Amino acid sequence: MATPKKGRSASAQSKPGRSLALILIAIVALTGGMFASGHTKPRLGIDLAGGTSITLRAVPEAGNESAINKTNMDTAVSIMERRVNGLGVSEAEVQTQGRDNIVVNIPKGTNSEQARKQVGTTAKLYFRPVIATDISGGKGADSPSPSPTGNPSDQPSGKASDKPEATDKNSASPSATPTTQGRAVTEGLKADATPSASASDKPGTSPSPSASGGTAEADAKALQAKYAKLDCTDTKTRSTVGDGVKASQPTLACGKNSSGQWQKYILGPAEVDGTDVDKAQAVLNTQTGAGWTVTMDFTDAGAKKFGDITGKLAQNQPPQNQFAIVLDGDVVSDPSVKQALTGGNAEISGNFNQQSAQELSNMLSYGALPLTFKVDSMTTVTAALGGDQLQAGLIAGAIGLALVVIYLLAYYRGLSFVAILSLLVSAALTYTLMALLGPAIGFALNLPAVCGAIVAIGITADSFIVYFERVRDEIREGRTLRPAVERAWPRARRTILVSDFVSFLAAAVLFIVTVGKVRGFAFTLGLTTLLDVVVVFLFTKPLLTLLARRTFFASGHKWSGLDPKSLGAQPPLRRTRRPSAPVDTKEA
């Protein structure tokens, strides 16, 4: 059994070049992938790259002040975080501050502008039937009234095929023939309007049918008059549309059509809200050639509501066969319906590209918040302060690295060459992985992450020192360098693995139990700890095996760091022969 073990050991010693070639190939592949992807630098967090900091304040509804509680605030934080991260924005921070404030920090970068819009868009999501719609060109009261019949040719929003269309995503729905003509705007509002509160709130009285009908007609005419004067191109006017309107009441709204023009709407009471949507996602439909579409899955209750409203809308002429998806008073989409969609899911198709489809699906998935929020402040964070701190941190890291190198040169001399090369290999692997992990998983480098990388220098250097000291111990016991390198490795390997496991476990626990920027420190610490194991196993040990064959190190040169005399080596232990039995001279 001893002979095969010796053969395996000799084979392992004679082929360290394989390990060095493997790690060299890994570095070349990672570097090539970095340049091929165009991401040659790590993505930076808000403290280094700058960005936007938004403070949102929860506003209680009348008579429901108790809604502002920890449960609802935590739910709102979770939804906002998923909404922002759904756009691919990395390192965004969403956290509560005090009892009724939420602070959102969005770093500058890809999709940060869309994220700012969606974070500020914090109202609940509603599906409302469209009663009337028209281009809002800022003509005020002189703007033409919408066509009562909803003739597609009278719609200024473009061709009928440009309008998004909702269908059952699991079947190709045929076009349904309208059975009734579209209602006039006033009649549609009368049918959907609720009785005036002034009549019903009086004790001991109830509104008569005629009074209720008269009130509804008056409200409908008032709303239509506001609609005629509504100018959605005016930012101030647009921001106040729908304020104070309940979900059960008709309302006005604004939204952009496929041509990018502002369009105004009269919408009926909400039939479905955002909590009824279970899941929504953007899908590239290549089978039917529809391009990018948005699929929706509803909850059980939402499926029934959606089936009922689409069944009613499918019988109407445009635009009253459309439902508007309204988020914070803005119409984000207004698909038309050709048949009742009762399967619990639907697909919205139209002139979507990948970005617009993902934005709509993100709003549908994460649009329902348990509270209403107002933007208290929105400030732009510059990278100047973070840049100064980064510079100070890098200077401190450079000083620490220089001290480590000086110590290695003074104490280990020639062995320091192995340590310095190992540190450079570890740095190359860390940098390329950070650059590639930015677009891959949204990793962004912030100040705590930089601190984690600096701490990792000590962890990596500690692994080299453990191995070097084991080798020197073997030389002190009288062994030559080549067997000392191999005999020291199993002992050093166990110590290195235990030490790195403890560091990685601490980083993993820290990553799980913390939030915000501290997770960047934990992630970097864990990543560099894993890389330390890779570098020690595939580079440091094989390189030392090769150097042990060189005369400079094998002979124990005084500048090699392995001089037996300076290490206080003991002469090799030799077995003493047992004395032979005495011989009887007489018998001889």
C-alpha cells in the first residue's frame, strides 16, 4: 500500500504546472468576458456614483389613521424594493425612517430614471372602464368633445391596430361582434355614477329615484364639463387630476398613447384593483408574431371580477370596450377587449418594446401599496463625498498593503515573491468578478464593499503565512526543501480551510441578517474568502512546488527565507543500531 501512495505523491509533485495553467486560463477567460461584455469597471453604489434620495411620507385616509402601522409600512417597503429591483436597478435602498417615512436611495445608472418615476408613483392600482377618451392638446374648453359612438375612425390616438389589446393568453380569442352601440358619455356616466352623498346622508330620508337620477345626471354633466377643459399637457393640472376621488366613483385621468401624446380620459368606477393581480410578466411572443406582450395572472377573486368586467366591455364599441390600467391617476395602458376573459389570466398585446413591456408588468406586479404616500423631498446625491471617502479608503488600503509587503520582504525574503504574486492573482480575480457581477446579479461596489476588499488582504496574507511557517517548521526538523513543501501542505491546508470557513460563515450570516450597505461588505468579504481558497490551492502551493526545485531555494540561500542555519534547523535524526549479543570467545 505504501508504494502506490508514494507514486501518487510523486505525480502530484511533478505536475504543478496543470494547476497554474488552470488558474491562468480562468483569469484570461474572465478578463476576456469582461471586455467582451463592455463592463470593464465595477458598478458603483449611490455613495460612490451619486444618485437620488427620495423621502416619502405616509398620508392616512380620513377616518383610517390607524392604517399607518409597522405591518403596512414594512409591506410598502417590500413592494417598493421589488418595484425598483424589477427594473434592474442595483444597490437601491428602501428603508423606513421613524413612524411614517420611507427613504429610497437610487444610485445613478441604468434605468434609474424609470425607477425614480415608479417609486414616486405610490398610489394603488385600479382597472377602470373607459367611458370617453381624446387627445389633450391644451385647447381647454374649445377642444372637441369625444365621439359618443366611439367610432375607431374618430379616435385621434392612431390606428386601431396600435391600441393594446387584452386577450386570454392561453387561447387565440376571435374578435367579438359588438352587439350594442356605444353609449353617449352622459348616459355612461349616469349608469356608473353613485348617488350624491348630500341626499343620502340626511337622517331619516332616502333619495327618490327621480332625485337620484337628477343628481347623477348633474354629476355626469359636471364631470364632462371638467373633461372638456382638462389639459393633460399641463404638469400642474395633470398632477391634481383625480385627487380625492374614491375607487367607487367615476374620475378623470391622463396618459400617453403609443405616439407619445397626452390623452385624457373619463373613466368609470374601479372594477378590479392591484391586489387582484397575482403575477405579471413581460414575454416575447414569437409564436404568434405579436412581439412583446404582458401576461397577467389573477387571484381567484380577481379572476371573477376581471371576467365580469371584460364580459360587459366586449359588448361595446370603442372606446367603451377598453379598460384603463390606472396607477396614481395616470393611465399606463388602455387595452381593448373583444371577449369575456374568464380563465384567470390575460395577455395584453400592442406596440410594446422590451422596456415598455417590462415597465407595465412591473407596475402590475408591484403596484398595490397598503398606504398612500406623498413625496416630502427628492434630492440629488453627488459622488463628491463618497469619492473623497473612497480616496481616503484606498490610501489606507495602499498603506496597509505596503506594510504587509515590507513585512514579507523583511521576514520571508525570497518567499515574499510567492506571496506578492499570489496577492496580484487574487486582486485580478476579484476585480474581474466584480465587473462581471454588476450586470449579472446587480452587484454594485460601495464604500463598505471596498472595506471588505481591504480586509480580505489580511485574510489572504494570513493563508500564505500559515503555509510558509509549516514549511519552515519542516526544515527546522532537518528535512530538505522539496519533502518539506509536500509534508507541510496537508497540515497547512487544514488550518487554511478552517480559517476561511469561519470567515465565510461570518460573512454569510452578516449578509442574511443585515440590510443596506452592510450587505455589500458581507458579500465582498465572502467572495474574497472563496477566492483565497482558490488562489492558495491552484497558485500558491503549485508555485512553491516549482520553486523548491530551483537551486536558489533548494540550497537554502540566505536570501531565500529558507536558510536552515538561520531557522535553527536540527541535524537529521538517525537510528542507532541495537548492540549485538556478546560472543563467547571460548566457544568461538
